[in-house]
Amino acid sequence: MQNLYDTSAIKKATNLSINSDLLEKTRALNINLSATLEKALKHELAQVKASKWAEDNKTAIKAYNAFTEENGCFGDEYRRF
């Protein structure tokens, strides 16, 4: 499977605006802000890309679903459950 992004790319400093209370509480618990943001962005990127893929392929998915409704799935005659 193709990676969502280049995990070996260099880190780049950036400025963010974050709720001050949220920032204070996460720092008090020694939560790594960079790692947490990267994890959240990776999750969001995966969701957006999956949604885009589904939208881009909705015609093919609809055609496949119609085909399987009419003809069944390959191997149905061998299924034991």
C-alpha cells in the first residue's frame, strides 16, 4: 500500500494558534505536541483521502454492487456459511 506521505521528509518549524488552556494542560502532562499533531494530521489525511477515493470511484462501486446483486459474488456456490 502506498504511504500517505513521505515519512522521511525533514521536519519543518511552524507557528500554530492553540487554545491556551488546552496547551497548558497538555504541557502539564508532558504530551509531545509535535508527535500528537502529526498523529492527528495523519489520521485526518487518511480520512480525507479515503473519502475522496470513494467519491472518485462511486460510479464503479455502484456498478459493482449492481452486478453482485444480480449475479452474486464469485465463489458463492462454494461458500459453506
